[in-house]
Amino acid sequence: MAFALLRNCARSAVPLLERNSSSLAVIAGSGPQTSAILTEKINFVSTNVRKYSKKSSKPERAYASDSDSDSDDERTEPKNRRPQRKERGNTEFWRRKMRTLHGLLDVNKDGVISYDDFQLLTQKFKSLGHLNDQAKAEFRDIMKRTWTEQWGEITPYNLVTVEQYLADMHHVVNDKDLRKKVHRFLPYLYKAVDKDHSGSISLAEFKLFFRCLGLTEENAAVSFAVIDKNGDGQITLDEFIKLGRDFLLTENEDNVSKLFWGPLVEH
């Protein structure tokens, strides 16, 4: 507001100064030489006032909010130079991983995932026998929440086919908020697998994990040997969560997380 008032006052003052240049000379009581000097100074002032006024009339640059951006650096880049974000979940490798997981979640092997499958899977992990009542309730609740948030109501008619599962997971991995929660169930799964409560998973416990998934001990041994990158014979909670999350998100075929849920299906 202050800049606008100054600019307007400056603009209105220029004509007035120019019109009264000769009068100023008379008031000063000097001759033609003084009048010429005053005129020169007035012209200098009026020229610079015009320049300042023209410069100040430009609006300040406005930056649009970009709170959904994955990187704050994109805000400072010109619009035509911003990097294009690559959409996730379009490779055949990623689709193979999701089909693999769909097959494991289809516990009763009827070709679709239902809430009954989630209940059967929950019961399998609870049957390992080392979870107390509170841990069992937590595991049941997180499985129920995972179902309702991703697939909605719990009814016998809410069935998830392979193609629907692929479409749903494609949406999840491309939504920033959903992507942040994609691994939320893994800590509870880890607690169910850590049978001796040691804070890490051994090969023997990993075999129990695979048994609950309907996989063989041989599958477990192969996967464990690959994902245990430091070769210490243990998988910590942080390692477990990272491996499970990478399985869902990464499209790097060299990432060892591809065997987190056992061998991938062929097609």
C-alpha cells in the first residue's frame, strides 16, 4: 500500500514540477543561468521518478503452493523444467510380485481374496501359540483395519480378484498418503513371527512364517539366505519392515526383497 501511494504521488508531482520550473527560478531571484540549472535538476528528478515508478509497478512474483510435491526443490524450478514423476507399478516385474502376494493372501485358494482369508491367516499366526491375549487382539485388529481401509465393508460378497488387487495396489503405490501406510501391518506380523521374543527372527522362525503362508521350509531357507544380506543369521524388525515395504514398492529386479514372500509366480 505504501509503495502504491508513493508511486501515485510521484506521478502527480512530475507535471507540477515541470509546469512551475520557470516560477521556481523567479522565486530564487536569479537570472537565466540559475533557471537553467534548476530546470536541469527538475528534469533529472522527473526522469528518475518515472523510472522508479515504472519499476515499482511490476507485481511481486507469486509462488503457488505445492504441498503435495514429493520434493520441495520442485517449487523453485520453472514449470517447463520440472522433472516428470514416473508412475509406479507399470512393470511386469512389479505385477508378478503383486500376483504372488495375492496368491498367498488367498488362503483357501478359491481364486479371490475375501475377509474369510484374512481371518484364516490371522488364525494361522495366532496358532503359533506365543502371542498373549493383547498381542492376538492387536494382530486381529490390524488385519481387520487393513481390509476395511483397502477393500471396504466386510461381507461374503466382497471378493478381490487378481486384476482388482493389481488395480488397487497400483493406486496405493501412486498415492503419497497411502504409500506411507502400506507397511503398517508388518510390525504386527513381525511380532507374531518372533516366537522367542528375542527381538530378531532366526531361520527357524522364518520357516514358521512361511509355513503360515502355505510355503515350504525349503522356500524359507532359500529366501532367508538371500534377504539376510549381512549373513548374521538374524533379521531385525527394521530389516523385516524395510524388506516387506520394498517388496510392495520397488521395481528394481535386483532388490533382494523380491523373495520376501517366497518365490515369485511365473505369470
